[in-house]
Amino acid sequence: MEIRNDDLTGIEIAGLLQDHLHSMTLHSPAESIHALDLSQLQQPDITFWSVWEDGHLLGCGALKELDAFHGEVKSMKTAKEHVRKGVANKMLHHILAEATRRGYTQLSLETGSMEAFLPARTLYQKAGFTECGPFSDYTLDPNSVFMTKKLK
């Protein structure tokens, strides 16, 4: 698997992000969807990566800078035909390494509270994330789980 900086111009990544947003509508009410669309991911405070193998897009992830010491994991998505192959784990560890390299002391995220998001929450817990309260511009929401990890 190869992780690449992605400029979000490829048709494959556009399709994966469209699938990501659609899947959010299946499990979350509209007011609780915090996934970013293509144009929102192209902001200067966001770094976006895609995961590839043998010319096939496997997944993606992004890191948003909240401030000089705090980042947020965004847009973690694995293509449905590559689920349970370690793609999300590889992307998450790439994001953690980049956050550490940048000197962040904390990395946070928001994910869903519903059963469909249990694999994501389990992945984050295994990586050392613990539940916390809302951060940044988020507000308390029964459909959201907020998690954070202190970095060295």
C-alpha cells in the first residue's frame, strides 16, 4: 500500500468521497453529518491523502489543523471492496505520524455513535484515542462520539 498526498482532482477520489457522504446519510441525521465534501477538503488547513495499491484506490484520510498544537482526523474512508484489509489502520498511523511531526500535542476526531460506526470507534480506541467532550466548533450531539489522543 502506498499513501500519497492527493490534490483531490482524480475521478476515483471524487467517487470515494461521494460514497463516503452518501454512507453518512444512511446512518446519521443530516444535522449530525460532519463529513466534508470535495471543496471543503481543499481548504489550506487540511492535508489530504489517498491509499493506493496496484493502481487501485483503497481509501483516504485527512488531517485538519485546528491550531498550532491540535489537529483533527477527517474523512477516513476505505473503499468497500477493501474493507478489513488494514487500509484504515495504515492511514490512521500515517496521520498520527504527520501530526507528531508537525509538533501537535493533541489529535481529536468526531465519529458516529451508531452501531455502523463501531468498527471506526474500535480502530481509534486501539490506536489510543479516548472519548472526550466536543472540541473546536462541535456541540454535544447524541449521534456523535468525540475522541482525542495526547501526542508526545
